[in-house]
Amino acid sequence: MFWTVLLSLIIVLPITVYYYLKWKYYTLRPGIPGLQPEFIYGNLRPLGIMTSNKEVIDSYVHSFEKLQKQYGDIFQIWIGSNHYFVFCRPEHAEIIYSERHIFDRADMRPKTFGLIAENFLITLIGPKYKRHAKVIMPMLRKHRFKSQISIIIDCADQLIHVWKDRYQNRDNAICTSIVTDNQQLMLDTFSLLTFDYDLDNLNHLSEITNRRNTETKTEPSEMSFAMSIWLNALKRVTVNGMPTFVNDYLLKIDRQYQHAFGILENHVENIIQNCQKEMDPNARPVNLVASLISSLQKDEATEKRKPEKEQIGITKKELLGEVLGLIVAGFDTSSSILSWFIHFVSKKSEIQQKMKEELKHLWTISIY
């Protein structure tokens, strides 16, 4: 009798678990069209994004286009076990951003971004998010860049001089590093604006330009290279469809990622230490990192014993995460937008001329 029951459980239990998981995580939601997901893979294999040997052979954008043609402007998609609704129209974006309390998938952020930046504001939920938001949001609203336009101009001038030195008298040379160059620009500009700290990436770029020719590929700075590895890890855990615990384990054994993360932490630590040396405890904070430092918990051990809802301020570890998150915010997306802007404006001479005239006018007003 015992062996009969045990054998029945061995057969029935896995089948029951399989059908429960299939129903819970891999079933089309009613009302919105979409491709029926497969167990574990979701829509990765049916769309040709991943083959049986787990090689990525197609882009997500192309897959979204195929689903849009088949199902319309609103559809469902599964990236592994992660389920998303996809909205394709500009007016959808307007509604989503105006009704973020309805559409924001806060539960997804700790499973993706939270794996590589567990203490960054956008990865937090619940009382911990509210505690960080009380520190971060007022500072972002109060910080104004208009009065620091000279810093932006100086950094842009540095990059322009690098390009002049690199491509002078070489009309046939093709710039293949515009994105990485803009990443150096954004890193230096953003760190000076928000932290009053020079990461020295543009000087690094200038030194390489002076000792090499245009045919040699430019080398990114140590921090820029580490940032690229860190962001690639984010993209990997976001789109590979693997369960959270698997991605977490893969990141822990990834030596390249761990080394890059260590480099970034060292740079952030230097920024914080530099700010602490120059801070006047009796004066108002002059930049974002100074404001964050002023919000550090006085006694972390005492605060940790309190319920999360009663805790005030942020810990040293959380401060490191927030500063790193602020650097990322000014690195990847901003540099990509700037690169595409330069690409398209370079084809429109009339727009270039109009921009020059407006800049001259604004510069004249600022002088007088």
C-alpha cells in the first residue's frame, strides 16, 4: 500500500506542479491578443529569438514588429516567465506616463534591475522606496542645471577639440566611435554637474588622440569600460528570460562583471570621500551627492532594529547604490540620444545654421 501511494505521488505530483505553473505563469490573459507561451521559454522560441541551443538569432524589435502585424497595436508577450503588455502607439505612451500608478510594473524591477543595483531608487518598492524617495526626490527637484551651463559648454568644447585633433586634414576618415565618445562626454558632464567631481574621461580621450592616429580604435576609460560591462549585464538579465535566481547566480560567478562592479564601487567611493572632505557641516549642501551624504543615518545599527516604516535616512551601502544609479542615468540613454541627434542634424545644414543663430543670440543676451 505504501509503495503504491508513493509511486502515485511520484507520478501525479510533478504533473500537477507542471500544470499549475503552466496555468499560473504561462497562460494568455483574457481580453488582449498574444502568442500562446511555451513552458519556461515563453515566446522566445516561437518568435525565433532563441533556438533550442539557446542562441539569440533575432532581435526583440523585429519580434515585436511581427506580433504587431499579427495582433495589432496592443498585445501580450512572454520573455521567459516574465509577462508584459506591449503598447505600440505614441498616444499609448502618453496615457501610460500620465497613469503610472496603474501601468507601472514595480514588481518587475527587483527581478531585473534589482539584481545589479539593489539599492537604486527605481528598483525599490514599498516602505524602503518611500524612505529613499524622501531623500532623493526633493534634491532632484531643487537641483537646477541652468546656472551651470558653463560646465556643459566646457565639456562639449573638450570633445570638439578631441574630434578636431583626431580628424584634422583627414577628410576621408570615418568616425566609428561617436557613441563611446559621447559616453565619455556624458560621464564627465554629469559627474561635474551633480557631484562637482571630475572623472577625467575627456582628458583620457585627448591623451589617446594625441598619441594615436584615426585608424586605431579609441580605448574607453577604465570607468567607461566597467560601465559598459555593467549595463550589458543589465540587458542580459532583462531579456534572457531566465528565472531570477538563475540570473543572480550567473552574475555572482561572472568574474568580468564582478571586476567591473568593483571598479565602479571604487570610483563612487572616491566621489563620496572627496565630497566629505570638502563639505562644511554647517553649510547647505551644494550638489546632489552632498545632499545624499547629509541624509546618511547617524547610527545604522539602531535604525536597522526599527521597522522599515520607521527608519529615517539611508545607509552607506544605499548611498553607494544611489550615486551609481545617478551616474548610470547620465551615461547610456543620454549618450545614445546625443549620438543619434548628431547623426541626423549632420544631414540638415539648414538646421545647423538655425542652431548657430539661436546660440549666438542666447550668448549675446547672457553677456549683456
